[in-house]
Amino acid sequence: MVQSHLYARLEETRVFSIPAEHGEPVCTVGKGDWLGVLTFHGDWANVIATACEGWVKISETESRPPFHLHIQQGEGKPISYVNSPAKATS
């Protein structure tokens, strides 16, 4: 079960098979992509993304205010998660 939400901070954030940089990269997610956190282990988070599941370095992620995550799905297309920009307050 997803415990919390993070977002990829780097243009190419690697998701690993194990919580170590010498692990095999499973996939790469782009900046701003949603990551559902399953568990934390030291400096790593076990996450699910729209393309894969694995481990990311927490330092390569960021949190965002709640209620900015939206789901889009078109007929015959997979679900995509998008983050709406925060609205400026005055």
C-alpha cells in the first residue's frame, strides 16, 4: 500500500532493483514524475511508479503540497499521474 507520495527531482531519476547504487537500474523516471512510497530504508525509498517498481535515493526526490496530484486516463491509454503547479497566493 502506498504510504506517501514523492516526485522525481532529476531529469533522469534512476529506480534500482535494490537499495544500493551498485544495484541494477530497473527504469528511469523523469523530473516531476510521481512516486508512490511503499517503505523507507535508510536513505532509500521503495516506490512504485507508472513504469516500474524499485528503490530510489530519497535525495533525488522531492515532496509537494497535498492535493496537487491528478490522474489522467484516455480511452485505450494507461493512467498517467500529473502534478498541477501550485497556485500563487497573495
